[in-house]
Amino acid sequence: MTRQKWKEALVDVSELRKTWGGIFDNSTILTIRGLMIRGAIKELHSVIKEGKESMVLSGIGKDGPIAIKVYAVAAANFKRMHPYLIGDPRFAHVKSDRRSIVYAWATKEYKNLQKAANAGVACPTPIAVRANVLVMSFLGEGGVSYPRLSDIKLENYQNVFENVVNNMKLLYQKAKIVHGDLSEFNILLGDKPYMIDFSQSVVLNHPQADEWLRRDVENVCKYFSKHGVAAEAAQVYQLITNKSF
């Protein structure tokens, strides 16, 4: 038996179907099996976040805890996804059918995370992507994910604000992308603030990149202003871009 056949024999697709068949379609189960054969996933544990368009599970990879994000093909919102894809030269030739768009969406988040992580942004480290499944490092402790900024009270809002703005600056100046949907709902707080949810992030030459950056800045400043921080959108935008608001 070849090493590849041996690996395939260890990953029993019937067991995956028994455990996860009520949640995922057969195509997704086969995709997860493929990632297990490749070694990107060793164990699937439990659902840690569920939304309309995706689900995030905890698990174990070859180097420790991982998060597995599964994008729901059937629930994909074309109208929401379309503007983020059509203006991005990396995905200019994506087919218009539902499955192709969702697969591109997963690949987009993987590539955006690569850019962000390589630039030193505090975010999940991407590990693998296949079809509609993305594997990345797990942000949390003891199997429990870090809380969202929106769900907790802080002792020092100023310090966290400065960290978030610095990440936004790194994202813009070094990674050359804009998050595109940044707010207190997709920032996790552990030992420091971490940005998550990069599927909608766009490169700087996207026609709406500046518009979405301004929205990110305004969202962040609005949240921290509510908690006593002197967060001025014009100043933050200028710090990030070296341009006037």
C-alpha cells in the first residue's frame, strides 16, 4: 500500500458522514476528508461560531489547535459578495455560478490572511484552503476562542484602540489591503486585539478600497469614542494612509 493510500484508509468518510452529515453536504465532507489526508486537519471538535454564510469549527492540526471555516454554498449571498470580488484583479475571471463564487471567496480570505500575517498584522495564520473550507490557526485558550470586542468590557480602551489602529496601518501600508468590514464585532481580544473575517478584504487598487477603509475607520472610532477615547476619524485615516480625510 502506498503512503497516500494508507493515509486515505485512515480517514473513514463514513465516520465523517455519520458525525457531520446533518450539518455539511457530501461535497464539503469530501473536502474536509481531503484536508485530513493532506494533514492540515487531524481532528474536528465542535462548532464555535455559526452564521448565515459560514460556520467555524475548532479542531487539531499537525501543529496544534486550528479553526476550520466552512463557507455554505447554498446560503451564499451573491449580492453581498459580488462588489468585493468584481473589482479585485486577483479574481477578475471567476465564473458566475454559486459554487465558483463561494470557492473564490474562501481562497480570497486565505490570500488576504497570508498578506496580513506576513505584514505582521495580529490575525489568524492561514494553513490551507480547499474548495469552500479554510483552515487557520485557532485564536483562543483551552479550546475556548477569544471573546469579541463587542462582548466584553475593557480596563484600558486607549491601549486597545492604539493596537487596533496600528494593525489597520500595517494592513494598509505593508499588506496593501483594506479589511472592508472592520468593527468591534470582528476583533477578538486575547493577549492583544486580533482582526478576523478577511473574506471581504480588498487590495488597494480596488475601486472601492478607499470608501471601505473610511467606513472601517469610522466604525472603529465610533466604538472607541463611546468608551471615552479621543478617536477622531480624520486623524486615524491620515495616520493609516498619510492622506487627508
